[in-house]
Amino acid sequence: MSETTSTRDDQHVLVTGGAGFIGGNLARRLVDDDRVTRVTVLDDLSTGRPDNLDGVGDADTPVELVEGTVLDEALVTRLVAEATAVVHLAAIPSVPRSVDQPRPSMTTNVDGTVNVLEGVRAAGGRPLVFASSSSVYGAAEVLPKTIDLAPAPLSPYAVSKLAGESAVLAWRHCYGFPAVPFRFFNVYGPRQRAGDAYAAVVPAFLDAALAGRDIPVNGDGMQSRDFTYVGDVTDVLAEVALGGLDSARPVNLAFGRRWTLLDVIAELETLLGRSLDVAFGPDRAGDVRHSQADPAGLEQLLGTRTPVELGPGLARTLAWWDPDGAQTGGPSAPDPA
């Protein structure tokens, strides 16, 4: 693993998929950074929402939303050329969504990534950060998941993310620009919504709990995940993009911790001050039983970090929701796994 440090203090960051849950949080993180003078968001709004960017940016650090798709090669090429760094989050997310509809996931997640890479190449190189997924590890029983594990994707979504990160590293090698593909591990936090058939665990649990419904759990609830608070994720993405950091291998973006779904429910019971009923259902196709990151690559890239623990992270997420259980906004897509 290597790194390149940028000293620019007039950075214009392009965030693809920037009207989504993670993108909206990242835009807020970027405009608070003195090095950033402009943020451009490219999003087709198929799962992203303009209101995720409400109140973000000002005259000194404007945030522009461009409605369009990463499948539009000419548009992507132009926006990349105007930027000084690129964070590529755009994708059709969710393992179960890809199992139901594999072709759109493959087309957007692979061809869209190639368009971004070709835009970077045409621009003579830009620092690039890519959102991959822990789902590329598949059902490997080894914990924690290390980069040395052979990928074994079990869903079209996981296949698309493995193809994307492989392309990023190949273009990086061939064309000489700094890039870091991050494998996300169950990101959660404010602006992650429920109301979607493919909603991620935390918003689905919160939505049910605040509405007085049973908590929906696929399987027995003992499956575990390395839940990662979105603020920790956006801090890492911003530091790597603005610093022009570089890695010849994928990097796990999580901190080596693991909680079961029943642990999450117990934390919510503590926060809400009451017990919650659970409705257990069948396992979901394509899901893995346990997931936990080896954070060694992240520590090598950025040093040791102190992440937000699950309880405080859930408390911050809960505070974003209305007291009566209604969300600040409607349904949206889940985070990358």
C-alpha cells in the first residue's frame, strides 16, 4: 500500500450518487473542510433524494446537484474534468434488490464505474475513491475478513462490486492516478430511511419500533455485522479524497467490531426505554451469516482511529427521526453493505 499527499486547498470534489444516504452525509463533511471550495453531486435520483442535500453549501462553498446517470459517458467525462477529486458512490444498492433484478445492478454498477474511470483517464488523472462492499467476501467463515481472503461473491450486487473495485485497481495501475477502493461494512446513521422493501437493518428496525410494530428479523437474529457509523465513513472518504491517498489493494472501511441483530434490538430497547417485540422470518437469499472487518489496511492508510460505538451511533440516528416515529422524509435506498 502506498500513499500520495495532496496540498491543494481549492478542491472541487465530484460525488457520484451524492444525493443518497452516504452521499448526503459526505457533502456535509466536505463543505465543512477548509480545503474544499466546491462540491458537485451527480445523481439520477432513482434512489437518492434532493432533500438529502437541503441546507448544504453556501456562496463560499456551493453544492451543485446535477441530475443525471453515471451511464451517461459524456456527462461523466465533463464533470470529472471539472473536478480535482472524485468519490464514486453511485450504484444500484442492496443484495436482495440485485437478486430480484440482477441486470440493472450489473449494468449501472459495472458500466457506470468504467465511465467514471475513463473520465479520470481522459482528465489526465484525478484522485478517486470507490465504494465497494464487504459482500465480495461471500460466506467465508474466517473472521475477521482480511483483504487476503479470496473473494467469493454470492449475489449479483457482490459480483458487480468486485468487478468495480478490480477495474479501479487496473485503471490505477495502467494510467497512474491515485485510487482507493473501500469495502463498506453495513453503514448506518442519519438520513438512512426505511419504507423500502430493501431497507437496511437499522432504519427498518427503527421504523418498526417507533411505529409500535414487531421488529422484522430475517433468520434467527444471531447473524452479525460490523456496523459502521456514517460519520466515521465520511471522515475517511473525505480525508482520502482530499489527501490524494493511494492503495494498490482494496481497504476495509470498518473497525473490526461485530454485533448481532439481536444486539441492535437490545440497544434500541435501552434507548427507547421499553421492550420490543420481534417477528422472525426466513433467511434472505444472498445474505451472509457473519461479517467483521480486519481494519489493518485502514490503519495503515490513516493511522489508528476511534470510531463511534453502536449505542451512541444509534442514539444519533434516533435523534434524526421525529419523536412520533415519522421520518424526516420518505423512503430511500439502503446503504452499501
